[in-house]
Amino acid sequence: MTETRAGAVTPAVHHGAMFDTNELVLNMGPQHPSTHGVLRVVLRLDGEKVVDADVVIGYLHRGIEKLSENRNWTQIILLTDRMDYVAAATNNVGYCETVEKLLSIEVPRRARYVRTILCELQRIASHCLWLGTHAMDIGAMTVFLYAFRERELILDLFEEFCGARLTYNSMRIGGLPLDIPSGWDRKVLEFCRIMDSKILEYEELLTHNRIWLERTKGIGVIDGPEAVAIGLSGPALRGSGVPRDVRKDEPYAAYDELEFDVPIGAVGDTYDRYLVRMEEFRQSLRLIRQATEGLPEGPIVGKVPRLIKPPAGETYHAIESPKGELGYFIVSDGKSTNPYRFRVRPPSFCNLQGLPRLVRGHLVADVVALIGSLDIVLGEVDR
Amino acid sequence: MGEAIAFYTIAAFVLGFAVMVVSTKDTVHSVLFLVLDFLAVAALYVLLGAEFLAAIQVLVYAGGIVVLYLFVVMLVNLKGFPEENRDPHRRTKLGLGLAAAVVVELGAILAYDYARPVPQLADAAIPVVGNTEEVGWLLYTSYLIPFEIASMLLLVAMIGAIVLAKREL
Amino acid sequence: MITPTHYMLLSAALFMIGVVGVLVRRNIIIIFMSIELILNAVNINLVAFSSQLQHTVGQVFAVFVVAVAAAEAAVGLGIILAFYRNRETVNIDEMNLMRW
Amino acid sequence: MIDLFIIPLLKIAIVLNATLVGVTYMVLLERKVIAWAQSRLGPMRVGPHGILQPVADALKLMIKEDITPVRVDRWVFTAAPIISMVPALIVYAVIPFGPEVTLFGRQVTLYITDINVGLLYVVSVASVGVYGIILAGYASNSKYPLLASLRASAQLISYEVAVTLTLVSVILVAGTLSMVGIVRAQEEAGVWFAFIQPLAFGIFFIGGLAETNRAPFDLPEAEQELTGGFHTEYSGMRFALFFLAEYANVIVVSSVATTLFLGGWLRPFPSVDALAFLDIVPSWTWFLLKSFVFLYVFVWIRATLPRYRYDQLMRLGWKVLIPLAIVNLVVTGFIRLMVL
């Protein structure tokens, strides 16, 4: 029922009208340039104002979790590549560490350092992609190409390390498949040097741009407690002022030995989430520098049994992926060579829960800005 | 000769489009014919040497008022044309009767025209040249009060339209 | 030779078409458009005489007519929208109540 | 006979062809400049440095299948691209590219016609162009185009007010509506109107960006929000017409801005005699150069700025530009009254 101006109450019949003076249902996606994949958002609009949004997912579901229960422990690594395909190395690390925890394997220090470098490079690459698409959604097309240019450098580094550019399969349970190529660390430092100036370039185009400010400030404001209640994590949560970072709170890899800050936002709007991620670029570079310069010598693989068959039990282990808290929950029955139960806590999926809450009351144009600001990857949402 | 050809062509367009406006079923098509009709009338004004009015006709009528019509037609999104449920009490006969009356009027015009030629009016003293300047001069001297009243009318209409169209104030 | 009579005939014909539109159609938007046609018919007459009499005052009045037409369209269409919101129709035969 | 028919027809043919070629090369310019801004090369394959890319584009668009989706309003769907293209082209009838020149022993004016309501003609023709967009959105029978066309028409109508008000202040300064007359007025004043009316120039430029649906006001065709906007359902040649119309409009705005504010065909600083040696450059070259600068700035802005949101765009138009334009108009009128 809608309240009309004359005071009478008329039924808000929806008769499939193309355009009505009341409400319009707009189906955004799954084929839409800025839903970042096959996301479908059903918007109910009043004019251009979003009254309600319904997120429909599952278009990219491949059953990775179920598949994993029928693969042996090493074969699963390459399946994790396909979840968050713009941050494959992080997924690998998360999975391998979970299994290591099940097996109680000690990972050599050098391997942990290289993992940190890879994770942070991956974070920068993922943030580059986020920045590019987010800016593109708001109409700044140049930033998109700039960000992709730098992402390309990271992909080159990864290619040199493991031979692949997107799905790396770059970890082994207990360590690394192979040591870093000679001179690779020098190239990483060189990249850090380049990236330092490029971040300034992005910020020059966006951070103080009036239009950018108008488009992002006050859009999709969510305060800390509510963000926690919805289950946001990663930069989306930190943007709301909650200093939660798995790297700090439950350190893994070599994060406990390295120094870095966790940037947090003040208001919790799109602009704060943007600023948090921009600062994370810098923190990542700081981490990479420390880890590369202090890279210890030593073996790269720990004592891993020939046949990986963890004892019966279950474990949950989370890492900080570029999108947020990426957790693996794995149950082993101790008898077979594959997990009994395999479950992922994907940050994109959990963050996407916040979308209907965020877009309510904003305009259609803000919907794309907010999808971009949550930084989702549909491969991870649907798995 | 050239003037006659131009006049008859434009007049044919004006009347033809006008007939289409009132006879087309689809409201949007009707609006489009209205635009064409207004453009044809603008051409008529050019023929009459009233360039300023022609430009105003295109600018205000074709580019402004009719866009409003189009907006409203798109907003109300007709499902089924009102003509479909015929009402027997409709005064179609009265319309045709009035049409006949106008035909009689046309005859009267013709008869009067043959009986007495139109007298020439003495040129008014307008110290400027050019159509736009002339209109402007009259508008801002002799007809200043009507001009102000017209602007007040537009202001009132604007406020009225906002009040009417806005769902909640 | 085109005389004002020609323009008067054209104008009267256009006027007639407008009147027929007002009386025969029942879609209020079309009726509004017919009224615009009528106003244009008047304008043609005004401009034709202005041109014949070599005096611009006719055009000045045509300008006023255009202004009034704009005001009329704005208010009229506002009424149509408000009406449509309440009754979901633009058929004038159904507009038979002074209030609703 | 020659003066009445042949020369005008020749001029029309030349201007139309030049415009259409200019429009296709405007597309190339845009792609190239944006590519350079983004550290890319842009089109490189067709011809040296992609110089023949427009030809390839035109061919491709012509041989593409021209789809008419089911349940569209067929006539309107076909008419809409034409309606948006035609006004963009016929504006050139009053744009003065240069003064009178002597060609083959005959006095020829470098404009098609000079009517005494030239500026009004430009404004009124431009106001008809909005129909193409509204009708495309309506006829497509699809939601995204409909939303886009409503956005577009609201945007065009709003910014038209601001732009027209700035034009009125230019008319006040120039004292004429004729395009040639306005350039001559700048010649007499010895200064471009951009310097006399800087505020009007700025508002006109911003309004021009909005009226041509260019970044940062390209909401009606915001690909990221509305999947292409009002021409979502179009393909092939009909899409090409929309595309060309947009660029033709950009060129129109540049030409009008050049004529009104940058002295049209006049050389820089027309009153400074020390620069008289610049007169050896043909007048139309100045016109083209100045228009080119505008085109470049249009492209540059597109490469730099994000996009406004719809309500912000409306706020900017109604709450900033229109009041500013009115203030500018009042001040101009007052000064004019004092001076005369």
C-alpha cells in the first residue's frame, strides 16, 4: 500500500508496467558491466532511489567445496586458485596453512617470508583491480588503465616465480614448491619503488577530486557495530573504524615478525573504504620491503610426510585476504586421503550480505559505487 | 509564385499533421505529429517574415512544451487506449456540428474578403529595424504591463505544476 | 498571390481540427494537444495580420499566446499526473467527480 | 543563378562532408588522446598510426546487422537516431567559419547563411535534438534505455536554461543575434568575449559538456550504471547515427563557443597591431584551431574526471549554474545600461 498525496490509500498493484509513477523493478545483472561478474541485483526503485535490493547469487557456482572433498590434499590447492581468482596466491596460502595446522607441520622461516611477500604482492594486485574497477564504475576511466598497468608488473613477478599469471598454484603443504628465482627479490624491490610513485598518481586523480568526493562521501555509511553484526570483514570493516585485521590479531606466515599498521576509517562510507585500501597499498609495500630485505636463508619445505593424511579432527584457520577474512574449515576423518568436510568462509560472500543494507535509500548510480566499494569477486562468492 | 508553392506545401503539412495529431491511436505518435505540426507552423512564420516568432515557436513549443507532453505520456504509460471503451454519451455529433459551423465561418471569411479589401494600417513609429528588435521594442514599451503579467502567470503556473506533480511536499 | 485570406482559411481549418479533436477524443492528453493546435491557429492569424498590416503588435500577442500556452501545459499536465496517480486513467469520461 | 543556388549548394555540400569527416576523426582523436593519457597507443593497426581507423569503423558499423528488437515501436525506433542526427548537422547553417573571401574572382562568404536570429536558431534547433534521446528510450521498450532517456531529457532541459541565459548576456554585449554580427562585434571591441564575459564562458562550457552528454556529465550513457543508456537496444547503422550525433554535437558546441567567446575567425588579440603578421594565416584556420582546442579539452576532461551522480548534476545545474548565469545576466545588463 502506498500513501498518496491526497491522503487516500491505494493498493500498490504491480501490473508489470514499463514505467509507473510508483515503483520500478530493475534487474541489474547478471549481465551488467559493473556488477563485477555474474552478480544479479534486483532493485526496487522509486524514481531513481533504491527502495530495496535483493542480491541473487549462484551463477558461478562450481561446487569447489564439494569437489574438494573428493580430491586428495594436494590436489585441492589448485581448486582454491579458482575461488578468488584475482588473489589466487592468498587462497593457496590460506589453504596450505590450514592443512599444516591439521598436520602440525612447522613451516621453515624462509618459506613463511616468501609467503608473506607473495600475499602482499597479491594484495596490491587485487587492490589495483579493485581501484581500477571501482574508479571505472564511478566514471574515472584513466585510473582503471593506470591500475592495470601496475597490476601487470605484479603478474610478471608471479609469472617469474611460478610460471602462471592468474591461477598460480604457488604453494605446497609445508612450504613452497620451489625457491625464488635468482634476482627476483631485486625485482620485487624495484617494483616497490615504482609502485610508491604510482600510488601518488592514483591519489592525485581521485583523493581530492571534488566529483570523486561527492560520489563517495556519505554513500553507504555503516558504523562499526553494525558492520560487525552484518559480518563484514577486511577493508570494508576497517573502513567503519573497527581495527580488525587477521594479520595483526592472529598472525600467520611472517606477519608477527614484521612491522605494519592497520589503517581504519572514521565514518564508514565509501570514501573511508577507499582511503583504507589506498593506505593498505602503502602498508603492503612496507611489508614487502621488510620481508624482501630480511629474507632469511634456509630450506623452503618443512618435514612433510610422503602421504598426507592428517589425523582425525577439525580446524578453522583464517587469513587476511585482500577482500577480508578468508577462513578454511576442514574436517579430517583420519582414514582417507581427502578431507571429510571442506568449507570456506569467503570474505566476498560475507561482505556481499551488507549490500542491501548499504544501498537502501541511495540512487542507482550509487549501487555500482557500493558494489565496487565492497570489492567482491563472484568466483569467491559462488565458489 | 515561389511564395504560393511554399505556402500551399506548408499549409498541407500543417493540416495533415494536425489531422494525424487528433486521429492517431498511439499517444506518443500523436505527440510526434504535434512536433512536426509546430515545426511546419514555424516554417509558416518564416514565410510571413516573423523569424523571431519562428525561433520561439521551435524553442518553446517544439523544444519545451511538447517535451513536457512526451514526459507525461511516458509517465502515465497507458495500458489500453481510453478510446477503447466507447461511451455512447460522447458528443461526437456536437463536434461535427461545430465543424460545420466553422465551415460556415470559412465561407463568411471568403465572402467578406471579396466584398471589402483589408485597409492598410499606418506604419507605427518603431525606431529599430529587424524583426526581433521590433518585437522586443513593443514588448518592453507599449506592452510592458501585459509582459509582466505573463511572467507572473508563468511563475504561478510553475509553482502550481510543482505542487501538483510532487508526491509529497 | 498569397493574401491574409489564405492564412485565415488555413487558420480556421486548423482551428476546426483542434475543436474536433477536443470534442471527439477522450484521451485527455490528446485533448490538451488539440488545444495547442487551436492556439496555434490563433497565432497563425495574428502573425498573418501582423505581416499584412506591417505592424509587429500581432507578433507580440503571439508571444503572449505562447507564454500562456506554456503555463497551461505545465499546470494541465500536472493535473493529469496527479489525476493519473489516483485513478490510473486519462479518460476524461471517467473524470466526473469534483473530488476523490 | 550561381549566387542563388550553386554556391550555397556547394557550400552546404562542403560543410556537411567536412562535418561528417570531422566527426569520424573526432572519434579517432578521442581514442588517441585518451589512449595517450592512459599510457597506451590507441588504434595503430589501420593505416599508419591508425589514421584510417574511422574508415574501418564506418565500414564495420555499416555491415553490421541492424537489429530491431521485437515489441519496439518500429517507426519511432527508426526515427529516433535520425532525429538526433539532423539537428546536429543543420546548426552548421549559421556557423561562420570566416568572413568574405575572394575565390576565383568571386566574393564568397565562408558561412552558409547569416540570419538575423542566428543565435536563436542555434538554440532552438539544439532544443529539438532532445527528441532523439527521449524517443530512443521510449521506443526501445526496455528499462535501462527508458531510465537513461528520462535522465537525458531532464539533463538537457535543465542545462539548456543555463546555457541560454549565458547566451543572452553575450547578446547583450554584442547587441545582435546574428552569428556573423557577434564575431564582428568582437572585432570592433578588439577583444574576445571570453574576456568580457568569463563567467558566461565558463557556464557555457560546463553547460556544453552537459548538453552533449560528455564526461563528467555522461549519465545518460553511463555504461557502468545503465549498460549504455538510451542506445542499449541499438546496433549497426542506427547505433552509428547516435554515436555520430553525439560527436557532431560536441563539434557544434565547440564551434558555437568559438564563435561567441573566442572571436570566431579572428586572430588572437585582434586589437594588438604588433601581432598583425598573424593575418597571413587564413581566417578559417583560426576558427578550426580554436574549435580544435575545445575538442581537445572535451577529450581531456573525459580522460580525467569521474562521473557526477544524477541528483548532483541537477543540483549543479539548478542551484549553481542557473543562479550564476542570472547574476551574470543582471550585472551585464546593468553595466550595459551604465555604459550606454
